[in-house]
Amino acid sequence: MQQLSQRKISIIVPVYNSEKHLCKMIESIIEQEYSHWELILVDDGSTDRSGDVCDEYAQKDTRIKVYHQKNGGVSVARNKALDKISGDYVTFIDSDDWVEPSYLLRFMEFPYADDQIVFQGYFMDYVGAVAKESTKEIPKQGRILHLGAILGKMFATPIIKLHNIRFDERLRLHEDHVFYYECLKYARQFDFSSYAGYHYMHYGEQSLSRRLQSTDAYFLASELLLDYYQYDITVSDNEYKRFCIQKFGLNQMVMGVFSLYFSSFTKKHRLDVLRMIKKYVEIFKQFYVPNSLNGKLFLFCYLHFTPAIQDAIFKIATALLGRKFKTRLNLK
């Protein structure tokens, strides 16, 4: 077993136009009580001073490494960093978040295993013009499938290196969830801390609003996640399985369908998509229990009408509700 002081943590941070909050994140790493770490900053083609800020910190602390690249997205940036890691563990932090001084140390409370994932809690901090609200989430043993965000987790490096796990660069939605599920396939040791030291920041109205992703992003993410539930992951708790399949698979597919009507797709393309998702009808029947009006409308039409009639109804519904429908795709 390695001694605590010998175990090195690689911290990966993709950076894109984060100048306003970047210093706070980096300072929170420098102030860690556990000092055996390397911080890998990948500047993903920032157009502000983010890249310069990274370089300035690297000049002051040899544990900080900086790489600059053309803008390719968060997955490309994280993959570049994964090629550079030298630690026994890997953890990920977003450039506008920050962590408390004991964050890394509390990960190290557990004995090292080369097939290990360590879980911590985290805070969701909402910062608006007037008030700040914070909610705390602590992971529970046996219920880890919905914890798709890679924040608050530490992965043993051999899981990633031996199985060549990387972020899917095609994805613009749930890319961290897919990466996490790949790691779950090979991890055998799971440790849970009741400590919460990660602050996941939401700044202002823009970060709080639900953005409509591209249609392809929804469908690609939903199909990949549904494949994990069908072929790679066994869940004995049926209610929890239903929750995960609906939240991370079926909801994305429904959002993808509605996003068709806020883009310039032809009727033929919309019908092709509606026909394509018919192959998931049994999964929808078994696992999709929507509470929202949007979700109920979709399910009723999906189960009872032909794609042509579905298309007509969805087109009318989205036209009548307009922007309100577009910005409030609540499909729980």
C-alpha cells in the first residue's frame, strides 16, 4: 500500500473564457491542505485573458502545467489533459468552480486501490444579482448511477489508462456522464465520504436557464446512455433504474424531438426521427412516467398516433407556446 504522502493527484481543468472566476479556482487548489498534486490547465482557445492567467500561475508554481489549443470543446480539452497525467488519481474541476482547503485531503482518507472511485458530496451554489442559495448533495452507496457529473469524484488512474477511457468528443451533452459510466464498468472499489468540499457555481440568470441543445446532441446522448442501462449496467432497484433511465435517457430523447420544431428541419427529417425512435416504444412504456404537461403530451402522442399525426400535433403545440415552451423544456 502506498503511503499517503506518496499518492499524487492529477487535477484536470478545461479553461475557456473563464477570466472572471479562474483565479479563485486556481487559488483554491494552491491552498489545499494536501500538497502532492499536479494541476493541468488546458486553455481551449480562450479569447479573453484566461490563457495568460494560466501561464502566470504556472510560472509561480511548478505543480501547475498549462497547455494551449484551438477551441475544440470541453471533451477535447479534457482528453488532452488525460494524455499528460502522472498521478495515481485523477479528479476534475471546472474553471469557474472552486474547492475548499480539505477537498483533496478528504479523498485520501481511503486506502488506495487501482480500481477505485472515491465519491464526495458537493454544493450547488446559485449566485444571482440579489441572493446566493446553496444546496448540498451527499452520494449514497448503491445509488451512484445518477451522479453523472464528474465533479466530486476521484478516479484511480489505472482504470482510465488500462482501458483507454476518454471523453466522447462527438458529445455536447452528458459527455461526463458517458465517461463516468465507462469508468464504472471497470471499477471494483467504491468509497464514499460524507464530506462536501466542491462548490459547483451557477452565476446569474444565463447559467441558471435551461438551454436548448442541438437535436443531434440530445439523440446521441440518449442512445449512448440507454445502451449502458440495457447492456452494460445491472440495477437491482427497479424504481431507481426507472428514475435513471427516464432522467438520463428518455428525457433527452423527448427534448430532442421537441428541439426539431425550433430548428429549420424539413418535415421529412422530422418524420424520419419520429419513426426512428419507435424502436424504443417498450422502454417508454416500461420506464417513462412524466409529470410535466410537455412530457405527458409527448407520451400520449408517441403511444397512440402515427408519426405524421405526432408531427402535426408537436408543430402546433410548439408554435402556440413559442418561446415559453422552448426555454422551459421541463420533462421530469
